[in-house]
Amino acid sequence: MRETLGDSTAAAAHVIAAGYFQSYSVVGLLALVGVLFVAVAFGAGRLLRPVVPTPEKLLTYECGVDPVGEGWAHTQVRYYVYAFLYVIFAVDSIFLFPWATVFAAPGYGATTLVEMFVFLGFLAVGLLYAYKKGVLTWT
């Protein structure tokens, strides 16, 4: 009796494992089809495109102006800081929209109001720090 019960349990486990791995085979097949699709598209593009290298085509393109001098140029760090400040305020605005919808829901008003003031406080401290360091002065 015990041997029969053990065999049926093992057979049931085998059926479950086969179904489990079958779902992964579908994912693998779909990934393979995707890779083949991309490879065929790139291969067709390589075979069909015209290849006529000229000295003008081999030059580095910089906004329609012929490149002059070295490839290295000094960049002011403040431009990165302005970009970083923009990202901070963009994230702030993205956070404000869902907050406004949750704030209107009953029972969440006080909690979300406190959370928003904490978040805006962190942003204000960061902005104050940037102002004290002189980052926001345009020279």
C-alpha cells in the first residue's frame, strides 16, 4: 500500500513539474522568436543599405559645423547642477499629482498632508543648500 501511495505522489509531482516547465518553454520560445525577429531585421538592413564611404561621411558630425581642434572640451559643472535641480522638481511634480488624488480620498487627508510637507521640506532643504553654495547664481 505504501509503495503504491509513494508512486502516485511521485507521478503527481512529475505532472506538476512538467506543467511548470512547460510554461517556461513558452516564455523561452517567445524570447527566441523576438531575438530572431531583431536579428533578421538587422541582417536585412545590413544587406539592403547602400555602402558608399566618402571622406565627408567619415567626419564627425557636430551640428553642421566641421569639427575643429581636439575632441575633449571643458564643460561647466553648473550646467549639470541645473539639470539635476530640474530633475528634482520634475520628480516633485510627478509626486504631487498622485498625492492630490489620495488627499481627496476620505480618511487619508491628514496623513497625506503630513507626508507632503515632509517631502517638500526635504526639497526646500536641498534648494536652500544649493542657494547657500551659490549654485543658483548665474555668472
